[in-house]
Amino acid sequence: MNKSGILVLVFTMSASMAARSEDTPLSLSATVELAATQSPEIRASRAQLDAADATVVPAGQLPDPELIVGIEDLPVTGDLAYSLSRDDFTMRKVGLMQAFPRRKKRELRTQRARDEVQVSQAQTEQAELEVKRQASQSWIATYIAEETARRFQALIPTLELQARIATAGVSSGRLSTADAYAAQAALIELRDRVRVAEQLSRRARLDLARWVPADAERPLAQAPNFESLPVAAAQLQSNVHFHASVIAYDRQIDAARTDIALAQADKRPDWSVELDYSNRGRPFSDMVTLEFRVGLPLFSARRQDPLIASKRAELRKVESERESELRMHSAEVSQQLSDWQTLQERVKTYDTELVPLAHAQAQAALSAFQSAQSTLKPVLDARAAEINTQVQALELRGQLGRVWAFLSYLQYPRSAP
């Protein structure tokens, strides 16, 4: 095969694979994974994590040495004014100065940088869980909206037939004009509900495109079982301390405690050393100077102590915020679990009892009408009741799915004990 033939084959295979990918139903789990890899929010959080990680090594290093270049004791008056060589006190100096913060302080700075990495890591995990939760809820909303529109659309032929029967019944004298109007009104109302459902489907698709732009138009796969949680309900309540939103505060508390230790470390002095070489004009000799400098934190009541108090207040603030988050989150989880259990029962009731019963009532009304035992109105009323019951069942399943999504993305497995 020549080169052009190979290119055509590769292009054909690529197009075929792309087409198959577009036709492959988009599952909820695939949506969540795609959203996690494509989300700019997660990329921003990971960039912040990389930035924090890059500061760990430099945090504990010694300050850069300082180069010293200057002139000492230069006369500015008299016969020797501005001469660099005739006065025996004038020196051209070059030297180095190195500061030596205490080792404990440098270790604390390194620890503070590591704390910031842990804070960024917790925030990144929290952002990933939030993206997954919102992407899954968007998929569920799209699924429910499209399923509602599909069921409405599937009922149109039935109501069209009923409208034709009603019109024919008026001509034959079996039905009244009111029956025909009622059948036509029911058909028009259903078509309007189809339009509303299709509008909601389009809006849901547009929201889904926020999370998976390249895959938002793919057909959706079947919904997963919302009656089974990835983590046991009891474990979700007992492990509330390990949920991402709470862990983020734990990491901030660690960082605040390190800030206090750093502020306390400033009460202990640092030191520095300076070595200078001074050159004088002939016949004067050159000189070497070695100096040691030690800080004197003599006014800690006005300098270090207020800063320590400030950092302790920051710690109390974060601890209080964590307690508030823990209380709010515990209540929210309990409420969501209660809703999930109730919705499970309600969905089961609709699926096994109310929906089949509404369908049976509609069929019974239709049979009575076909056997001339009733008018058309009971048929239309029973059909409307069946439609409403199906819609309510779908809405309940959507509510169950949203609660399921919230409870499914609360913590990372590695965060649990």
C-alpha cells in the first residue's frame, strides 16, 4: 500500500472511532470522570497545590549571602579631600555577610510550607468532589428531563387517536361536542407539556456541556441504581470528621498552630557574621575585619508578644469555623440521609403501586368507553392522572438521584480511617 493509501486508511479508522465514540451512550460514571479531568476549577486547584509544593525546599534554606563593597573613612575636607590613597584611614572595602536564623526557626518555616501544601491538597480534593457532585447532578437532571420528554412524546399518538375518535363520535351522534373539545384540549395540553419538557432538556444539556463540553451531545446511558450508596449510611454519619469540607479546616488548624510556633520563635535571637577585606593606599597595610551580630529582642512586649496573641486569635477563629462547619455538615448529612431513605420508599411506592394502578385505571376507563358503558371524559381524566403520576414518579427519581449524588461525593476513601 502506498503512502496516500495508508493516510486514507488512518483517516477512515479515526473517523470511524470518533463516530463510535459519539454514538456510545454517556454513563453517569463516565461523565464524572470526564468532568474531573476537564474541569478548569480542578486545574486551578492543582496549580495552587503545585505552587505550594514548590515553596517547601526554599522555606528552610539560609538567606542568600550579601556582598559588601564600599569606602570607609574618606576625607571630604582639607588638603586630602576625596583622596583614596593619601589618608592612612581611608580604605576600599569588600566583604561578605551571612545571616544565620536559628535551626528551629528554619525547621518551622519548612513545616509551615508543608502545612500549606496540606491545605492546598485538602482544598483540591474538596474541589474535585464538588465538581464530581455537580457533574453527576447535571447528568441526572438531563436524564430525568429527557425521559420526561420521551414519555410525553410517546403519549401523543394515543391522545391523537382519542381526539379522532371523539370527532367521529360527534358525527355519529354517540359523543357530544363537549367530548370532542375536551379530547382536543387534552391533546393540545400534552403537546405544550412536550414543548416545556424539551425546553428543560435543552437547558439541562447546556448545563451538562459546562462539565463535559466535548461529550454533552452524546446519548445518555441508563441511570445507575440510586437506591445503593457507595458508602454505608451509618459510615457517612460516623465518619463526618473525614469529609472533605471538614478536613480542609483540620489542615488550616495545623497551619495556624505552626504560625504560633513561628511567632514564638522570634523571641529567640538570630545571628549573622560579616567578613571584610579593606585595602588602603601605600604604604599603609591592608586590613581584615570579622564581625558577629546578634539580634536583641528586648522589647517583646511591644513586638513579639502582640504577634503571638494575633496568631492565637487566628487559631481560635479557624477552630470555631471548623466547629460551625462540622455542626452544619453533620446536620446536612443527616437530613440528606433521611431524605434518601424517604425518597427510596416513595419511589418504590410509585413504581410498584401508584404507576401500575394509574395505568390500570386508564385502561379500565378506556374499556368502559369502548363498550359504551361511559362517556369519553372519564377516559381523558384517567389518562391525565396516569400522565401526572408518571411525571411525579420521574421527579421523585430525580430527587433521589440528586440526594444520592450529594452523599456519594463527601470524602475520599483514603481520608476514612
